[in-house]
Amino acid sequence: MATPPTAEMASANLTSPPERRRREFISSIIGRGTVADDLVGRRVRVGGWVKTGREQGKGAFAFLELNDGSCLANLQVIVDSSVYPLTQLVHTGTSVLVEGELKKPPEGVKQRVELRVDRVLEVGSADPSTYPLPKTRLTLEFLRDYVHLRPRTNTISAIARIRDELAYRHTHFSGKRDFVMCILQ
């Protein structure tokens, strides 16, 4: 049985997280209603799943609606074809980690802010012919067959956020009153 490399483990820097973990949640960008002016021009790294994607300008750029599950709203992401091959990004269900600058969109569009991507760090492709979640509204009965994908839907992700907030509030309330948590099975 091999022993762990203790010298390497002792010298490891545990204070800084891995590169991919330093990302902004979409809720911190757009999930609180209004976008502060100080966000525009800021460089951010976001990750999530493509809810919808489409190529525009004869393949010159793509619009992606990105969601990470932290809020109901999607972040509009604009990727130029010189940054990454667009055909690998536009399919529903593709997971991406991108970096870019937050910009104010043109007048007359519904988004308050959009992300202009200059780096695509990671892509987890989803085959559109086999990805089971279409862009349309799905019934809960349909989702029973795809348990691992349910959190990507608006309904289940909203339920998960509510449950998380309730659990946090309950733990906080009980902790302030010196209750001891006891899990019974």
C-alpha cells in the first residue's frame, strides 16, 4: 500500500482555491433586481449551463443565455467567433466557464447587463441529438426519468433555492438560541 506524499502535501498552498472556483455567481450580477453602475466595465468569470444559444451575423458571434442555478434569471453572454468555435457553444445543456467584461447592452433590449466574452476557459459539450431537456416547458412527470438533470430546470432550481434558504434560516435561528442539532433517521 502506497503512502501519501507527505512532503508534497505539507508544502501545498491551501489558502488559494483552484482557478476554476474563483467565479462570480450570476445572482451576484443580475439576481438582485437592479444592476449597479459599478458592475459595468468589471471583468468577471462565470460558469453555468447554456439555456439557449444562437449564432448571429453569419456565424460572426453567438448569444448564449447562461444559468448557474443561483437565481432564476439568465445572463446574456456574447461570444465572438475568434474567441471559440461557436458550434460547440450554442447547444442547450452545454456547460461553460467563460471570462469577460460586463457591458451595458444597447437601448431597447430587456437585459440590464451582458457579458462580452474574451476567454472561454472550459466547455462541456452537450450533444443536441441526445440531450433530453428541450427548451420548452417540461412536466414534472417527464423529469422523473432524468433525476440528474432536474436541478437545471427553473421549477426544481427554485425549489432548491427555497429549501436552502429555509435550512439556513432554521440553522441560524437555532444556533443563536443554543439548540443542538440532532439528526434522527
